[in-house]
Amino acid sequence: MIRQRKRKAITTDSKHWMKKYCNLIKDITITKPEQVWVSDITYIRLTNYWGYLSLITDAFSRKIIGYCFRNDLQAEGVC
């Protein structure tokens, strides 16, 4: 039996022409909550389309500070 390969979404292209920002927290020691917040986007496969879950997380406590789920990656009308 031949298994169909699972497709993975390619979400990062580091060789693009757009401005690349420096890692501002690379040399920081995080010592307390609410000192640094980080964000991430998770792609979620639904029945007929992709959904996008955006999370804002406290880097020290790893507590989710905020979230938004959308069916597109537009920034307008952020939750």
C-alpha cells in the first residue's frame, strides 16, 4: 500500500526582500511577568479551509495574554 504524503504549509521564507527586524530580546534575561510578550500564529486545518490562531503570550509565565482566531491573515479588525 502506498501512503499519500502529508503536505506541510511553508510559513517562513527568510530569504525575502522585505525588511528583517533584529531580535530585540536575544540578550535579555527575563526575570518577571509582563516584561516581555511574544506572539505566534498557528495554522489550523478545518474541514474546508484553514483557520489562523494568533496568540500573545507572556514570555516569563507562558500565560496566554490574548488570542484571536480568524479565517484569514489580515490585520484589520484584530480581535
